[in-house]
Amino acid sequence: MKEPVELFTDCYLPAKAFPTLRRVVYASLVSLCSLRKALRLNRPRIFFTNDLAGCACYCAGSMDWPVIVLNVNSFRAPELYLRQAVESSLVHEMLHAYLETCGVDCYDYEHPEDEVENLARRYCDGLLAGEEVAEALDKMAEKELAED
């Protein structure tokens, strides 16, 4: 029987994360605990790959235990501040997971990507608390569902 993560990551070939990336990802998950609680999400499960077009994606349908795929190659740039890049990517994908728990279809390519990115940046910059992010996402979900 397949593990829960494998059910959502069949289309990605696994890759070995370099040790620093692995440490930063798990440290970031710990530091994002208060956001996860505000969003009522379980700890995300992380899958590493090299064959993802972007730097990260949330696997739609995995909202109970969000599965987030990270592209190892996206985090190799020497000028990149790794902790900030990882945290902002994880926050962004967790916001997609939360929207899905609100009933917003994450398979939809019209998903509010810019709004999610803006909220993730504002949270990571310390401009919003987790509860404020959840409130903003609730409003976003209401708007999205009303348009359907």
C-alpha cells in the first residue's frame, strides 16, 4: 500500500535534498507552528523533487495532511537567502491548503495566486499575524465561492 505522500506525488521523481535545505525546511516547519494552528492545518509533509516547474507546489486534495513538493534546484542559487525562500514557499503553499479546506478548488488555474502570494509575503515580513491571515483567506474563499 502506498504511503499518503506517495498518493499525491506519483507524477514527481523523488530527489535527495542537500543537507542544508533539509535542515532549513524542518526548522521552518517548527517556526511556522503558530500559523499552522491559526489555519487549523496538520504539519505539512514535504516531498523533494527536481522535476517541478516552479519552486514549490501544494498537492491539491491533501488538505488533511498537506503535501508540499519542493524543487531542490530552485533553492541552490548562491545569492538566495535560504531560510527566507523556504519559509515564504512553505507559507504560500499552506495558504493554498487552507483555501482548499474552505472549499476553494485548488485544481482551478484561476486560483487567486497573486492574493495568496501577497498574504504570504506580508505574513513572512511580520506585517500580519496568523489569525489575520486566516481571516483574509476566509474572505477570499467567500469571494471565490460566490463567483462560482
